[in-house]
Amino acid sequence: MRNTIKKHSDFIMDETCATFKTPLFIAKARKTIFPGDARFGLVAAKKTFKLAVHRNRAKRLLRAWLIENQNILNPELDYVFIARASILESSKENGVIQIKSALMSLDNKND
């Protein structure tokens, strides 16, 4: 499950990519260049989260929620999750549900 996007060029998603917005994060997906293994990238912007502690916590929450739903990840897609400020007040249950609905929606949009 540790197949993350590392290169800046892989994080760039244009307007043609499938998008799903929630109060906790924005999720985007596109066809991967490495079929057979889903990759994901996590973004917590300094503009949104001033403190590094908050940026790290936001990414940790997203990662934990993704691990709970790793069986739903489509191996033909790359995912980018952009954290929003309200993620820091969210419960684990709510986050897992939001990620699940985002993954299912993005999978349907890319078919």
C-alpha cells in the first residue's frame, strides 16, 4: 500500500481529471502510467495549514483513511488528495466514509 506519487509532474492534474470534493479534502484521479498498481499523493498546503504539525497530521489522517479503504483503490488510477482545514476536526469514522465515497465516485467517473 506504500506506492506513493513522488514526482511533482505526477501530482499535476488538469481539469479533465475526475474530481470529488468534500468538506475534508479534494480528491482527483487520472489513468496511471504504471498500470496494475494504484498510486496516491497527499497534499497539505502551507497556505491552508500554517504549522508543520497540522500539515503532517492532515496527511497522516488521509493516509490512515486510505489504508482502511485500500481494497477499493482502482489499480489503473493515480489519486491525489488535497487536504482542507476542516480535516483536523474530523472523526476517523467520518473520514473513512468520505474517502470510501470519493474512491467509488472517482472510479465511476473514470470508466
